Amino acid sequence: MKKTKSRFQATKINPKRFHPAQFRYLAVLLPIAAFMILPLIFIFNHAFKPFEELFAYPPRFFVNRPTLSNFTNLFAVTGSSGIPMSRYLFNSIVVTILVIAVSVLISTMAGYALSKLHFKGKKAINEINTIALMFVGVAVTIPRYLVIEKLGLIDNFLIHVLPYLAVPVGLFLVKQFIDQIPGELIDAARVDGANDWQIYQKIVVPLVKPAIATIMILSFQSVWNSADTSATYINADVKKTFAFYMGTLTTNTSAVESQGMAAAASLIMFIPNLVIFIIMQSKVMDTMAHSGIK
Amino acid sequence: MTDPTVLMKPASFADRLKRLFAPRRRVRDSHPVAYAFVAPYLTMFAIFIIVPVAAAILLSFTYFDTVRFPQWIGFENYINILTNDAEFMQYVIPNTLKYAVIVGPGGYTLSFLIAWMLAQLTPKVRTILALVIYSPSLTAGVTMSVLWKVIFAGDETGYLNMFLMNLGAINEPVAWLTSAETLMPIMIGVTLWSSMGVGFLAMLAGILNVNQDLYEAGYIDGIKNKFQEMVYITIPTIKPQMLFGAVMAIVGTFGSSGIGVALSGSNPTPQYAGQLIVNHIEYFGFNKYEMGYAAALSVILLLVIYAVSRFAFRLFGSKDE
């Protein structure tokens, strides 16, 4: 009895030390991890393949003589309407920065009010937002289009930004995180004469940095990767984004050259995602610990 | 019902008294300034979430071709969907069900099990593996279609074809993305590949934060193996994270369902093999300009998502509803 007990208890949750019993988990997880990372390794290799290797038959998985030619081609090529690739990239960067800045601001502000202030309708707003976690944007693409058309925002650059500002998951996570701040801290600041805006700025924002990092990542992912806005609401090519442009590169799959460029483009899409996540990884995990819906 | 203001009066009087004697404590008061704090979020929320949903519900009872003003036709769209739409009944529903069941509950179970196994490892190994498993979700499915198009290309230059032909498993190249038999499994595989996202991280964080004493207590109470430990201690303790993960899985499943069109490059997908309800909506809305009909489909989809989420709340929610 004692013996079996110690055997399975040797592999505790969050162990500090390596134990041979962990091998069985590794035996399952390593193949999964390999399956997950294989396509990404492929993209890396494909992006650096010279023309002959993209063409090679039989095709090879790994790059033999890496080159940057796909990237230089990508930057040299101009869209069908004479717009350089850098323009799309510039649009994407501007849109992404705007969305992140504004959505962090409005969801932390709302999160503060919904967590720490008392007002009529607060409970209802919290409940509606929890229901809205289940909201799937693609389900209402068409009515959304009609609303945006009525507002006269078709072909307006702002339409890249506005629909991404209110993110129910973002507000939910921030609010849960602000709930962890003891009310006494806020009361004390109030006693010292701080107004709500000062409390928000000086106390709440510094304390919820992990949650802010998480909304930044969520916003970044949704807006940086989005080709839909350009495809649906924007007609002028000059206002479209890089994610959309990338999609147009791949419509012609038979052209081997464009394949290489598309791989290079997807690398440009993917790397910022990964770098930002790695930098903020511990903060995200910190936020996720408070993500539960009670 | 009594007038609420009457009930309020004694309270506010007491408050005033309290303020008189302890002028610095006014914490429980109502904060009108709160409206200023929530206003920007609520405005955007209303315009881009509430109004479109309300518009979908209204339009679903109309005939609307985007040119003439919508005509009220009652439940006709819904009746047509249920009785007259052969593609919907024959392909869209079975496809959506198959896709949603495997990607939704299947992917969710998988991400919980992976998170649970990761939690059994030492921090360094765990962080690296978690990062590797999480990173595909950063690619957001559809934008990565370039990758899948190259791997699953239908001629002998396709990587999968080449690989299988070298192995001798097939003699002829397979048109993976345009043939009815292979499109759906590929869609499911690709979505599962990129589905270990926020919900996965939430469950991992939840499992790691379970108080170790609970396990110790469990061992004394006679828990005999890892499986019992997971079922009797881990899952009940992290219910809130399980629920968050479930909601994310549901939303992710339906949100990513444009993948079939992205992969095959056509709407409708070849022989309707990868046609899901989201594609059906867009087909009717943007290709046939039957906005009322598309709206009715949207409402059905939203109701299904809501019903499924309610079920998740039943399962994991701590609040009775």
C-alpha cells in the first residue's frame, strides 16, 4: 500500500525536480509537440528557399542553401494596382498600434468601474459581457456590414480599428484581475483625496499590468492576423492591410515563385506574434490564473 | 411594488448621517463617474456587437436584397431554412455537427489533457513545451492557409503527396483540398492544430495553481492513482477555468469555421464537403444578396452557440441557473 502510494505521488503537479516517472508524460507530449511545431519549421525553411529549391522535384522539407531572395522579391513586388508591399505593412502596423492602445485604455477603464465602483446597471453590464464572451463575430458579418454601411464607414481607414476595440474576453480578464486588488487600497487612496481618474491611473493600471499584457496580446492577434476587414469593408487597395495582401499572394498556388513569397510573408506575420508572446508569457499566465468564470 | 425611491430614502439618510460622523468614508456610495469610465467601452460594444445582433434578429423576419427596403415576411426565412434548403439539411448541418463535435469537445478534452500532463513536468521543460503547443494558435488558422496549400497541394509537388508516394502508400497524387473525402478531415486537423489557445493557457494556469494541500488531503482520504486525483481534485478545483476554457473552445470552434473555404479556395466548397453554417451564411449574404435569409441563419447559429455555452455553464458553473 505504502509503495503504490509513493509511486504515483512521486509525480506531483508542478514538480521542482525531474523524476523518471515524468517520462511517460514526455512520451505523450513530445510527439504532440513535434506535430505542432512541424508546420512552423516548414514555413521557416520554405521562406528561405531559393527559387530552384522551391521548384525542386521531389520537393525537400529542409532548405539547402538559404537565401533572402523571397523577402527581397516580396518587398520589390507591387500589388496589381501599383501599391508597394511596404504600404500594406505600414497600414497593418498603424492599425495594430491604434487598436492595442485604445482597447487597453477603454477596457481597463471599464474594468475599473465594473469592479470597484458602485453604480446602477453594473450587474447587468457584467452579465451581458459574460454572455458576450460567447459572441462569434463571423456569425453576424452581414448585419455588421449593414451597420457599418449605415454609419458611412465603408472604405474609411477607421473601420480597421473600431470593431476590434470592444473585446468581451479582454474586459472580462481585466475585471477579474482588478477584483484581486483589495478594496482597502482604493479606499485609502480616496481618503487621501485621490479622485477616480487618479486612482485608475496611479493604482489600478500599475497593478493590473499582467492583465494589460494579456489584452495587448489578444488584440494584437485578432487585428494583426485579420484579413476580413480589408476584404469586406475596404475597397481602396491603398487602405488594405498586410494580412489581406498575404491572402492575395496565395490565391495563385501554382506559381512557385509566389509560394516562396507567401511563405516569407507568413513568416513576417508570425514572428511578431511569437516574439510578443514570449516576452509577455509569464504575465499572461499570471492573468490566466484568474480567468475562471464563477 | 413599492416605489424604490421610498425604500432608498432611509438608506441615504443613514448614509448622510454616517458621512456626518465619518466624513472620509464614502466608499459604498454610488459613483456617477463610473458611467464615464464604462461609456467608451459600452459605445463600441453596442455599435459592433449589440446592434448587429439586434439587426440580425430583425432582418431574419424580412426579405431584404440590399436594394429595396426590407419587407416583413414573418417566419418565412426560418420555414424555408428548415423545409426548403436542401444543401442546408443535406450538407451544412451534418458537416457543422461533425466539425463542431470533433473540434469542440474533442479539442477541449485534448487541450485539458495536454495542460494536465504539462503540469506534471518541471517548470523549464513545461514552459518550452507549452510554448511549442501554444504557438500554432498564434497563426489564427485562416492566414496560414498558404502553408497548408503547399503541404496539401493536389499534384506531385505537394509535400504530403510526395511523402506518401515515396513511401509507396499511394501511386497517384491525391487532390487533398478539392476532393470531398479529404477536405473535412484536413479542416478538422488544421483547426485542432491551431486550437490550443487562450483556453488551454487558462486551464494550465488553473492546474498549476491548485493548492498542494488539497492533494495531500486527498491521499489521506484514499485517492489511489493519478486518474482519481485528476477527477476528484483537479477538475472540481479548477471548474472556473474549465468553464472559461469551454467557452473559448466553443467560440473558437464556430469562429474558425471559415477554414474550409480558405483551404479549398471556393464557396461553396467542392461538393459541399467542407460547407459549414458560417460559409452558408456568407454565401447567401454576399453571393446571392439574400440578407434576410442569411440573417435568419445567423440567428440560428447564435442560438446554437448560446445553447451549447449554457450547457457548459451547467456542467462547470458554480452559480445555479
